[in-house]
Amino acid sequence: MTLRARNTPAQITAWVRAAVQGCREQILESPEAFDATPVRWIIDRVLQQSKADLGQRLQPVINATGIILHTNLGRSPMSDKAITAANNAARYTNVELNLESGRRSKRGERLMNLLAQLTGAEDALVVNNCAAATVLVLQAIAAGQEVIVSRGQLVEIGGGFRLPDVFRAAGVTLREVGTTNRTYLQDYENAVNDATGAVIRVHRSNFHLSGFVTEPTIDELVLMERPDSVAVIDDLGSGSMVDLTPYGLDEPNVLESIRAGADLSLFSGDKLFGGPQAGILVGKTRWIEKLRRSPIMRAMRVDKLTLAALEATAEIHLAGKALTELPTLRMITTTPDTVRNRCESLLTRLEPSSLLAVVPCESQVGGGSIPGSSLPSYALRISGLPPHHLSHNLRHGQIPIQARVSEEAVVLDLRTVSDQELPSLADGINAAIRETHHFANTETAPE
Ligand SMILES: *Cc1c(COP(=O)(O)O)cnc(C)c1O
């Protein structure tokens, strides 16, 4: 596509103006080093800008990194049913209308019922993400009061979301207890006073603490000595609904948190829950009602697309089909043998070459959940070509392919690629290898 077909005149004008300015500065700064003609220099700069712009345009990408919850690639991919539901809701939809009675209905009421059923909680609430859920809970339940948290759980999650800063922004006083490695129930109980609003447990989602380590379980926290007005909040982060220990993953489970009696449990919609971005809160009606009435709740509510996609995702969980129908859980539970067969099947679609090999590798769950745990997997390894050049060409095919570079080779872990994507993946790899060969032979510098 030409520059003009792809961009608006206003955008091109802005790039040209900036390039002319840049060119002037270059010439003034070091005239002797400026060895292009100004027009050529300006055109090249504008083309570069256009390419950078195109690289940011949102589009489908094949994830061959083996990182399942890849933050840069949108975390959890949604199920076909959730995609269809969101698609259908994009037009007019009965988001606040009961079609049976013809009367106005509460936004998301059916979804809240499904989430309560699913988790065994009394009630539920949904906001934009789990970070928003944390802010809402702190602000609505404990503004002007103290919230007790273990020193071992004062985390910073991705995107600069640091717990102590969030407390301050919510108008809550952080009451740290224990030490980095050891916090006892007694520490929490000793810290409770007239100013205490809540106790929060925060899952250390992106790092590990091991060795001489102690902290109370959520069951113990719930049973601790405290006034009725002090809520016990469980920030679970990843929102696992299924026992993943058979797959070597030990994540806090939403059902266990509710069963233990947590007043409020919070988790993301797009980590192990396997749905769209959202912050899901489940727990006791008394506390959920308080959140619902908070003035900032309206600023955090989700749109109809999210509601529709979450409803479809919750239905899959309720039907007991999470491991087969939710891509995220399906990818986690796929056996290494299945991935190896997928690699072999990909190989048959590729132009034969001595550069290609199927090799064992390790996949990651990623996405700020399950730190350090990896899943045995298989990958297609492409060696003997400049790896950064090859991965650049993989990103520039018909459907961009994101791979890994490891030890001078490009590695494509097929745990995160679906069988339906194999034809496109094969076309992309064939084209990228041809292109990389071509450049290598003509010794033209990579773009
Ligand atoms: C990921 C995570 C969050 C933030 O969730 P988002 O949905 O990304 O906003 C908060 N707390 C914990 C413990 C997390 O793991």
C-alpha cells in the first residue's frame, strides 16, 4: 500500500514538517556529516515514521513465543464463544432491558448471578481490571482508615502499579506487619485497632519467596480475632477456578478463597479465568453492596462487550468445559506430545531445509501469574540465518508472527499456536526464510 492510501493527509503533513525540521537541525549541527540530499533524507524519514505507525496498528498476531499470558500480545486470548458474544453485543443489545418483561433491568445482573453461582459467593461485581478492583475496595471500604498488609506482600505489579502508592491514592493508611520473609497471624491480630478498616492478603504474582518463610493462610486470616467491621480481602490476581496442580502449577484458587470465608476476593478476567480484561470481585453481599454504592464505581464500570464476553466465559466454566474451550487453559493443559505432533505437522508444510529442527523447550504461563513455573514443550528451531533479521521478517508477513530468539536461532514454541493457525504460520515462515536468504545473498542491509 502506498503512503497516501495508508495515512491521512494531515498525518503525512505532520511527518513531513517534523522531517524538514529534523533535516535542518542535522545540517546545522554537522554540515560535513550530512551526506544525503535533503529531499532523499526527508522521504526516508517519513517512510520510517509510516512503518513505525503501521507496526502499532492493532491486528491479529500469531504467538509463537510459548508465553501463554503474554502481556505484550493482550494476555488471555478469548474463547470462540466469548468472541461471538462480544461481536453480537457490539450492535444494539439488551444490556439494560429485560426482554421478558419489557422493563429496564440492572446492567450485568445475569452475569453477577453466574459469577456468584460459579464461585459459591453471595454476590459479585465487575470493574475494568483487577487494579481498579483493588482501588475500589480500598477506597469504598477503608478510606480514612488503616488496612493491614504483610511486608512480604507489598508488591509492584506490571505497569508501575505499586501497592503503597495505591493505598495512598485511595486515602488509606498502610499498616505493614511482619517481616519480608515471615509474618504470623499474631502480627495481624496485634495491629488491629479502632482505626482498622480491613486486612488484605495480596498474592505475590510475579515473584517467589522461598526458604525461611511463613505467612498465615486465607483460612487463618478469616478466623483471626477482629471486630465485625474489619473486612478480610483476598487479592488473588490470577483467578484460577480449576485445580492446576496436576500440571505443576500451584496458584491460589478462587473457590478455596470463598470457601475459606474471605469477605471479598478479587481477580483479573484475563489471566487464568480466560476471559476479557476485567476485575472481578466476589464475596459477601454486605461488602459488595458497599462497593456498588461507591461514587467511583460508575467510573469503573465495564462496557457491554466485556459483559457479553465475560458472560460467555462464565458459562463455559459453569458447564465444566474450561479446560477444553478456554484457549488459555487448553494451552496450559496441552501435553508436550501434542505440541510435538503440531511441530511435525508444521514441518510437513514447510519448504524442506537443513536449517529446520524440532527441539524440546520450555513454555511459560506468564502474565504476572505463576512466576518461574514452566511447562515442557516443543518448538521449531530455525538456525543458520541471522536471527534478528529473520524474526523481523516473521513480524512483517501477511499475519505477523512473534517468535523467540535464543542462542543464535529463532525458536517457535507451538504450545501457544492453534492447529487452525498452522497454514498461516507455515506461509509466514516460508516467506520469511526466503526473504532472509535473499537479503543474505544480496548483502543488503536489513530494513
Ligand atoms: C495481575 C494482578 C493485579 C492486576 O490485575 P489487572 O487485571 O492487570 O489490573 C492485581 N493484583 C494481583 C495480585 C495481580 O496478580
